[in-house]
Amino acid sequence: MSKKTQLRIVGLSAAEIRGEAYVLILADADGGPRRIPIVLGRPEAQAIAMVLEQVSTERPTTHDLFVSFSHAFGVHLTEMLITRFEDGVYFSELTFADEDGERTVTMDSRTSDAIAIALRTDTPIYASEQVMETAGFVLPEPEDFESDDEDECDDDSDCGEADDDDSDDFGADICAEPMEPERKSPRHANPENYTIEELERTLERLIKNENYEEAAGINDILQRKRRER
């Protein structure tokens, strides 16, 4: 069996550089440093946020209906696996079993739908090693962030205090006003011209600013340049 990593959801927020887009962040459930960013549309993000925020509806959603249908016929979801990441697209599978566990069926699924169904059935979410290596990025250590803050602040600047609240804010941003994108220098607009060291520093800064979608793009370029070196 191929190596796979169990994941947990650590964040869901609005993407700053795309309208009506949201970024879902998955992390190693065992506390590892790697993160997986998944860009979602508004409907897909809402379907996931409803579970995370424990929002109930008078009538069942499509995902609720799917879960009720499978349970009515004695079928339950045993595993959700993100199998691969190709050309910016995640591919996933859902594995179902009957009540006796004698028969299992694996079905292809959009990753957003697979996660929404897995959350509704308390099913573990996994990613293959190919996904972790290709799409994952490593969150820098806190001391790296602190050194960056010292470089950015001088005696005459007013640097804000760090937020002590580390709690995950899953669904609030879906209804919030979009944030104004940060200004980017002309060089920053051409990351293909960056050296590996510049890409690493840029990735750290984007993660620090919770700009996970752009961080994912920078990480793709960084991994490609490392392979080519």
C-alpha cells in the first residue's frame, strides 16, 4: 500500500487575489509541518463551512442527501483519499463498504465534494505521498517569523502587536468583505525569475501573512526549480 498521510482542517478563508474564491488549508493530523492548500469556489466553501461551523438547514443539502441515501442502504464511507495533484487540480477518491465489510467500492470524486461528505460522516481524510510532496509546503518555524518582524520594523515605525489568539477561524471569512490585495513590486510579479533563495524567503513571507493561495503557486515554482538544479 502506498504511503499516505492523514490530514486535518486548520483553516478556511477568503483568497485575496481571486474574487469569490476561498482557500482550505489541510495539515498533517500528527502535527507534522506540511500544509496542503486547496482553492474552492464559494458554494464548495459554504458546503464545508456549514459542517465546521455546525450550521443546520431546514432542508437537506446535496451532500446531506448523499449521506442519508448511503446510510439508508447500509453503505458507509470508510476513507477519503486525495490521490494526486496534477496541473493545479486535486484528484480524490471515496471508499465505501457495506455493513458487513465484505464488499468495498472506490469512487472518483471532486475533492471539495469528497471533503464535504467526509466531514458529514466523521471519515478520516488522507493524502497520498505524491500530493504531499507536490502540493505541500512547510510552515516556517516561529523564530523565523520573529526575525522577519525585526527586519521590517525600525525605531520610527508603529508595528502592531501579534495576535495571541491561535484559534482556527473556519467560516467567518465566507461572509466577510474581501480584503484589499497587498501591493506587489514589479519583481514580485515575476516569481519565475527568482532564485531558489528568493523563492524560499517569499514563501515564508506569504505564509506569515496567511496568503496561502499565492504561497501554493510560489511553492510549485520552488519545487520545480529544486528538481531542475
